[in-house]
Amino acid sequence: MDNKTNYLARAKSWLFEQKVVLIFVFLSIGAIIASKQSMVFVAGELFTRVARNSFLVLSLIIPVLAGLGLNFGIVVGAMAAQISLFLTTFWGLSGVSGLLITTAIATPIAILFGFLVGSLFNKIKGAEMIGGLVLGYFADGLYQLLFLFIFGGVIPFRNPDGSPSSLMTPTGVGVKNTLDLTATVKYSLDTVPMLTIVEIAFYIVLAATLLSVLFRLAKKQAVDWKKTGATAVAAVLVYALTYVPAVEQFLAADRLVLLRAVELGVLATLLWQAGKFIWFTLIKKAPFNKKRCLAAVIAAGILYGLTWLDAVYKVLVSVRLPVMTYLCIGALCFFNQALMKTRLGQNMRTVGQSRVVANAAGINVDRTRIIAMILSTVLASWGQLIYLQNIGTFATYGAHTQVGQFAIASLLVGGASVQKATNKQAILGVVLFHTLFIVAPLAGKELFGNAMIGEYFRVFISYGVIAMSLAMYAWKKAPKAKDGKSLRLSSNSNKAA
């Protein structure tokens, strides 16, 4: 009975913690059914939106872990991206090089904005979220002044013949409402060929290996030549495979069919588990978790088996993934994980748990919070560039206005909270939130004959999720505050006695 009671308690606790996720799972399933859309359509739209929005949502994780809460201030990061994008669009820069230059311009602007926001948040500790929300509206006013008057009115943007640029209004003062990015950076990241990605990775691995050896030699440290040589040989062998005609033809594409991605994932899992088994069991003869290895192999086998189902197969062959964009998302997930293992990451986590404890441990709390905000703002600016290059149009006065709300709502939908957030929760939230965004208008049209009902519903949901999360955060803090007050009263009573 004790074990049964324990399992029931755990189940209830898990259901309570995942209530938002479960609600959105049921809402998404119901909306898909009501919309009467095929899974091929939903899946295609969903993977496009995941690629477009995930980077922005992942940029919210660091401030949460550092105790800054939900960073409504990422709006200023989006503004930094849009300022730099306007400049490079005016200069006519295009393609990957144009996007890289845009990123290079946006980064120092975002660093400055992040520093200012972080400094402000240090002055209003405990009210960062409401401060960030109000700051977003204030910054939008300055942004509007910049684009409506300063660009053209103070800083001229004209063609070589003296006429106003096509990006400006007919009067030459103020930027147009919408800018077309087709001739500049549209799909510049999404269409990077896989062959180019492999080549870039090859040179990065060689450069990193060489720098590591030189650094160790300069510090007079021992160099593991076997490991270094094995890394270099493996990189060369992988690069050499790109000269095989069949491999080269496959890698020449800029999109990866989802079915091929699943097959490659299954193959990589099997090879990885086989390699670990051989290394730990036969070579190193060290303890090895065979159950976990077997579970991974079985899961990979089941996943591959599902690809033979006709309904699943149709979805998998219809979806094409922008490889470079998804690699950027994966790189940010890795960065978030790796950062938490560093001294800076541990300091951020300590500050997020308790500023008092962090001060006692000798951590510079204000400096750590500013660094967290700078990182989040810079990442948000990059995420906005990924978003805009995928959209292909630049809504000058509207592209940034709801960035914070939608990104935060996505994070919360995945099960994150004001105090805790992970990569998995961010990605899950993007999937659930944007599934509902895709099918809600269509479901509203089918159920009520009016697609606008679905539009209103999904906007209501985004704000409702944020409001519920903040209310629950305050509700959880209330008992702690009450207990602390009771302890203080009890202590005062004892002193009086």
C-alpha cells in the first residue's frame, strides 16, 4: 500500500506540474480534428514555424536561470536586429554574406541594449518582468522616432542621383511600412547547402584542434597526440566522403527530407550505441549501462518501424528541413547546456536561486545579472534575424511588437516557469503553441464560420498563459512569505518573553 500510495502521489504531482502542457496537447489535438486539415499540411507548417521561432524562445532560458524571470526585454534585442537589417538592406547586401554582416552590426547594438537593460533591472530587483514589459513600450517609442523621423529627416537615405531611397516614403522622411527582403537576405540561412555546412565544420574542427595544440604547447602542458591525431584523421575522412559522387549529390541540397533525417538519426543512434558497447565492454572493460543502451536501440527500431506506416510516410516525405537553421537551433541548445557547466553558468544558477547566498559566496550578483541579460539580448537579436530571413518581408513597425509575448507564451506552454526553464521545455512549447496557431483559425472557420474567432482565441491564449503563470508564481511565493512572517513574529515573541 505504501508503494501504491507513493506512485499515486508522484502521478498526481506530475500531472499538476504538467497541467499547462497537457491542456495544450488536448487543445491542439481537438483543434486539428476540428480544422479538418491533413497532417501533411499541419506538419509542413509546423516545422517551418519551429525553425522560424525556436531560436527566439531559447534566448529566454538564460535570464530565467539567472533569476531575472521572463525576459520581456528581448524586444530591444529584436529592435537591434531590425535596425541593422534596415542598414544592410539599404546598402544592398545580400545572401549569407549580407546576413553575416547584418549579424555583425546587430551584435554590438544588442550588447549595448542588453547592458542598459541589465543595469536597469539591477535597480528594480524583484520587479524585472513588469519593468521589462514597460521598457519594451518605452523602447518602441524611441524605435518609432528613429524609423519615422530620424531615418530620412536627420540621417539622409538617398540614391546616388539624390532621389529618396526605395526603402523610404515618397517624401524621403521615414521608412516604409513593409520592406521586401527577396533581393537581399530572404532564405539566406535556410538555403545554405549541406555540402557547405560540412566544409565549414571541417575547417572549424581543424582550426580548433590546431589552436588547442598550440595553446597547450604555449602553456607547457602535455598534448594527447593520439586523441589529436584521431580527431584530425576523422575530420579528413568525413570530408573526403564528400568527393564520392552519390554523397556529393545528396549534400548539394539545401533542404533535408524529414524521412532522410529520421533514417540518419536512427543510423547514428545505432552506430553510437554500438561504439559505446565496443569501447566500454571490449576495449576499456569498464562498467556500462546495457539497459539504457538496449532501450535506445529499441526506441530507434520502433521509430524506424513507424516510417513504414502509410500515414507517417506521407508526412515524412512532404516535410523538408532547412538544415542550417536547425543546426543553429541545435547549437544554441548545446550552448545553453554547456554554459550551465561553466563557472559563469553556476554563478547564474546560484544568483537565480538566492541572491543572498550568492553574495555570501563572493559572487558579483549585479555583474552576473547584466551578463545574463546581454547574452539573452544578443541571442534574441540573432533569433529575430533568423525569423525575418525566413519570413522574407520586414514589417518595419510591427515585426517586433509581439516578440516578447509570443516567445514567453511558447516557453510557458512547454512547462517552464518563472524560475525554471530548459531546452526541452522551450522546443516543446514552440511545437504546441504554434500547432494551435496553425489550426485555430481554420478550426474557428469550420466550427463557427468565422476564421477571426480562431485568431482572437490564439491571441487570448498567449496572454492567458502568461497571466496564469505569473499568478501561479505569486501563489507559490505567498506561503513562503507567510511562513517567513510567522517565523519573524515568533522570534519577536520569544525575545519579548
